[in-house]
Amino acid sequence: MITTVRRTLVMQLDTETTGRFPVLAHLSYHLEDPFAVTMAFSHDGRVLARWRLDRQMVADGMERPVGEGDVRIRPQAMGMWRELRLEFFGRPHCDGGRQHAVVLAWAPAVLSFLDETHQVVAPGHEEVCLDGFLAEVIAGG
């Protein structure tokens, strides 16, 4: 039985100053955390950021804009090229602004990854061990 799905994709970090440049996105999904997808972004061997995202939110973002807080996802088309636009908002700056990153992914590659995760746990069939979750919350707080 497959319990983990991993995929490395080349995505584009879109910056105001330099435009787009490639970053590696290491996507992972684990049976033990069935609601989440982890994306770790790296460049030149350094991890730039790691985000845990709601798997359904990523799937919904393939079709329509989703998210209001730290993560916003929406489809974007460039001619026949279908992209997934992921916006991440980080820590506030002392001037009141926030760190902000825009990453663009080739939508069919992300969809293929999601399809593989659905083979591990079908949407709507996710389960969480409540005792383990509560122990983790109590230990962390």
C-alpha cells in the first residue's frame, strides 16, 4: 500500500524586481496527515520556504480563486498554458508591510500530483486519529 507521494517540480518565483526565475518545489503527501500537502521551495540547494497547505484548497484553487489569509491560490492562463498561481504572505515588516511571494506552477503537473494523493486517500475519506492530535496539541502548548 502506498502511503506517501513525493514529486519535485520546477516552478517560477515571480518577483517585482527580476521577474520570473526557476525554483524547485518539493511536494509531499503522507497518509498520516491526510488533509495536508507540504511544499518546500529551494534554490541553489537552499530551502527558501516550507508551507503546509490544505489539499482540498490546492485542488479548489485549480478551478477558482481560494484563500483569504496567508495563502491564496488561483488558476491563471497564459494562452494555452495553464498555471496555478500561489501567493504566500509571511511575517510582517517593521514598516507594516508583509513578506510576499508569488510562485507559478504548471497546472497539469500539480493536478497529476493531486491525482496521485487521491489514490492514497480519496477526497472525503480522510481520517485523523483524535487522540494523537490532542496529544500533539497538548505537548506543543
